[in-house]
Amino acid sequence: MSAFTLQSFTQGKSLERNEDAFGYNDTSIVLSDGATDKTGARYEQDTKTGGEVASRLVVEEALSTNLNGQELVDAVTERFRQYYQQYAPEAVVDPTRRFAATMVVARIVGLELVVTQVGDSSFRINGVDEFTNDKQIDKINSGLRAGYIKRTGDVPGGRKHILPRLQKQYKLQNNPDDELGYGAIDGSSVPAKFVKTFSFPLTDVRTLEVVTDGYFGAFPREVSIEAYEKLYEHIQQVDPHKIGEFASTKPDDDRTVLIAKF
């Protein structure tokens, strides 16, 4: 019998695509946000984007093991490498063709809840304690996009304006030597500095919310799916182009929230 009940909501930024993925079993909850593919390539008989493949691989591998922390990250990374060798050999030699995804895995281990976090998907404990992991490079690119749109009024052109920077961003993935480096699950080794591991006594955990960045880094006051969707509607009303309070590298994103009650 599971120690928690789970509510979930997920919505792609388009009807055709959703690069978020999640899964769970009696002891584990997994959420992954696949990065928007800059190459336009498709995989698995031309049906899936790299982001869709990446998030699914993270969820499948994380649920197949009881590992946590660096060991878990290494296992998921190896799963990516195996996939590349079989289905996307170009990604083995060309880093621009790698898939990428975030990962949050919350797992019951004895009397503790252990959470492993790589990338900018967030979680919150008991509706109060927020654990975000924003990328500095995203803040820079969001500012450049917002500035361009405010100067020109060209909302569709905002993404194109920063696209050359986004296409070179792979150089920062899992790069511990660059001050703008960040962690991602992409088949390359993830340095320890980008792997965050947390432990919480189960007796202290009443709720856990795990969220992708489709809510633009914000948390609602209440712990409910309805509160998240009301928050999303508010964001759409006050900053529809995502150039103000909720500035982003794109105007819309896939959004997913999982709420576990213990």
C-alpha cells in the first residue's frame, strides 16, 4: 500500500506536443521536463521530439531502480547513452543533437523522503518550503527577449532574437567550469555540483508538490490543482507575452504539477 495519494495535471503548450512526463509507484514520484528541441529533428518513426523522448527516458529509468542522488543520475545518463547508440547515433558524436531534460525524483527510503533534483523543475514541501533551481542563463536570455519585444513590439520575433544564443547553450550543459553552467540529463556526465539531494523525515512531510516551469517559477498559496490553474490564468492575464513579472525565453510552455499527500 502506498504511503501517499497523488493528484496530477499536465497540459502541453500545444495540443500535439507535451514534453513533460511523469510517473509514480508505491515509493517513488518522478517528474521530468524535456527541453524544447532546437534542431527540429524527430525520432521514433518521426513521431517524437527529442524533448519528448528525453523526459520519457528519465521517468522510465528512475522508476526501474531504487537509486538516489548521483548514482541515480549516472544510471539515467547511461540510459540516454544506450538510446543514442541504438536510435540516435548522431548524438554520440555531435553534442548539438543530444536530448536534454530536468529530473525531480522523490523516493521513500526507510523513514525519509529523499529527493534528487537536476535542472529547473521545482518542488515544495508542506506548501511552504520552496526548492527551485533556476538557470542564470535563462534569466539573461529572458531579459534579452523582453527587451527586444519592448523596443520593437515584435512578439513573434522575440524567440527568434535569442535563438542563436539558445542554439549554443548546449556548451553550458553539465559544464562546471563556466559560471553560467548548469545541470541537465543529456547523456553526458552530470557533475556533482549540479546534482541536488535532499532528505526529509517522513513524519514532517504532509504534502509534496513537484512542478515544471510552465508555471513560470511561481507557486500558489494553496496546495491544489485548482490553485495552480488559477495561478496560470493570472499569469496569462498580467503577462501574456512573458516579458514582465514572469519573463521567460518563450511565451508558453508545457506545464505539469504533481501533488502528493502523505
